[in-house]
Amino acid sequence: MSSHDIQELVAMEPILGANRGELESLQLKRLRSTLQHAYANNPNYTRKFDAAGVHPNDLRSLADLALFPFTTKADLREAYPFGFFSVPMEQVARIHASSGTTGKSTVVGYTRNDLATWGNLVARSIRAAGGRAGMKVHVAYGYGLFTGGLGAHYGAEAAGCMVIPMSGGQTEKQVQFIRDLAPDIIMVTPSYMLAILDEFRRLGYDARSTSLRVGIFGAEPWGEGMRAEIESAFNIDACDIYGLSEIMGPGVAQEFALTKDGPTIWEDHFIAEIVDPTSGHVVADGEQGELVFTSLTKEAMPVIRYRTRDLTRLLPGSVTAMRRMAKISGRTDDMLIVRGVNVFPSQIEELILQCQGLAPHYEIYVTRPNRMDEMLIVVEGRPELSGNAHQAEALLLATKLKDNIGISAEIRVAESGSLPRSAGKAARVKDRR
């Protein structure tokens, strides 16, 4: 992607060329409308706003958004299944839902306008990553109630691309279709992309020889080490897409292939804040905290100050005036406290990727056998790693954990291919305390 490509994107969507003042003026107008819509049509928001002593008319500037109460996953679960919808049911064109692995599912709804907006934002995201009309997009996100598959699918169609709706699983067939159907772009979780890589190697194929040029990866945190691993193995540009079902789905923010410096938030449709996870107070741009989103154009289910639990920082825009978010460093509900030390799986993954003999397939077990926390990390060695080298790699990782995070852990290096693979979001942590 070049500066000429950026000019082409701005010509297609002039809002991408807006300055900060123009953007914030649009945000304020849309925010006022969203607050009025939510307050008038959703009893949950009416009750929450009244309890907090605020009214939509109190919003005079974007800073006044901080006066309004947060929305949490618990709020959505209490209103299960349709209690947070703000339009009559006959106007809801589709629903999606979270997996419910940590509790009752959250159900989200979309009007036809919402679906059109979503498709257009994913299309914008694909273009930011280097995709263009006429390219083929291999979608290996799961289809169904999870927003990944259908979100990517309709977004790719809106971008004028040909869609290969592969979904997750059938890893050998994934490889076959990538080789035979010659897609330009793949959209998938980064952990499953590594499973596809393993299958290429098992079958004796060179992953760098495929037609793939762009990978758009999301639905789970991933760092620069995994980016380097994927880009080197497949000879592609690997870009981060961000979203979650409660806000919209994939396409809330997208990394530009030109810079690869963190996803740009599509601020004409969403307002992002960073708050202190404990106090809830808004912190300055550049400071680490919990990401909070407010939708600006959603009809069926507007969200006001939704606490995502994702930990990141807000950064100035680089390609556009829209701000960027740093890569997600973890989640408040992912964080492990081991003997008083805060640990995120993403931190451990980055250190694993610094060990040349280890592969980014791992599981973390936390136990408390004798009133003291103990951590075991089972990580695969790379295929070329001999049995005699396992101990050296285990020692290297243990040293990095102690030096960089301040924790001690038992490291067990497993044979290549021995740990389970997931076609969706990888489940890394087994907390058995």
C-alpha cells in the first residue's frame, strides 16, 4: 500500500480525509442523536441515566460523555435475550450472540441499516489492509452466531471481492482451497492461521508459494512476535482487525498495511475512551487502561460507554485524523495474579516467540497445591528441535519470564503437534486454583 492508495481511499470515503475538528463535530452530532434514541427507546438506559442524574440534554461537548454511566456485559446478560434492543422486534433483521463460555450469552441485534453500516466498515477495513475489488477473500472465521464469519463475509462482498466462505475447521481442506482457489486475502484468527501453517508443513507444501498477499487477523490478542512469524511463513502483510459483538463485530478498528502501527478506530461511527480499570476515571490519550466504546450510528442496539475489558492505549492518528489503539495487551478478565504479580497470556506468548526453538502453541496451568500459586507452561518445540535441546529452551524461557515479568514457572517442552489446535479463539489458560 502506498500514499497513492491512501488518496484513493479518501476519494472513496471523504471522511477519511477529515481533520480532527470536522471529525469531532460529526461525533458530537451523532452522539446527541444516539443518547436521545437510547434514552427514549430502551428502558435500561432510561433507568441507568435517571439513576445517575443525567439526561441526553446534558451533553454539550464530547467531554460530557464521561457524565453518563457505563454499560457492562453484566447489564446485557441481565436483559437477556432482547432487553437491550432499542427498536421494535419487527425492525431487527439479524441477531448474533457471544459464545457464553464465561456465563450467559449476550445477544445483539441489527437493523438492515446496521447491517449495511457493518458491511461498509468491514469493507473499509479490507481496503485499509490492501484489499481491492476483484480480489478473492478466504474467510476462515467461524460462521453462525459468532460475528467473525458473517461479518467478514458481507464486508468482503461490500468491498467488491469474491468470497470463499470456508469457515473454521477442516484444516487440510483449508490448505487445499488456498492452493487451488488462489485467494489474495485470508481473514481468520491468528492462532488458527498457525494451525493452517502446521498443516502446510505436514503436507510438505511451501506456505510462501501461495497466492495470499494479505492476512486480516482478529478475535484474539496477538503481538509483534506472532506477526513476524506469520508474515515470514506466508510472505504476506499481516494486519490487525478489531471488534466485538457487543459493539458491532469485526470492523470497529483496522490496521493500515502502510504503517502496521495499530488499528485505526473508525471514529465516525464509534467514540473510544480509556478508563482506569479500578476507578473508572477517564485517563489521557497515551496512558494504558481499559477500552470503552460508545456507538454513534447503531439503531437496533446502541451501546453507551461499554466496558470492553480490553487493555490498550489511544494514540494519535497516523494515516488519518482518526485515533489509533495500541495492540491489545490483555483483558482485565484474562489477567492472572500469580503470587501478587499481574500476568497476561499475551506477555508469555511474546517471550515464547523470542525463543527460536519454541513454537507459539502453548497452554498455561495455574494451581495452588500448598497455599502458594504455581504455574506450569506447556509449550511445543519446533519440529527441528531435538530432544536434547528441549531442556535448554525450557531454561531460556524460564529465565525470560523471571527477568521480564518477575514470575517463576515450570516449563515443559512438548513434541511438535502434540497440543490441541482451535479453529476459533484459542483457549490458553487453565486456572485450577
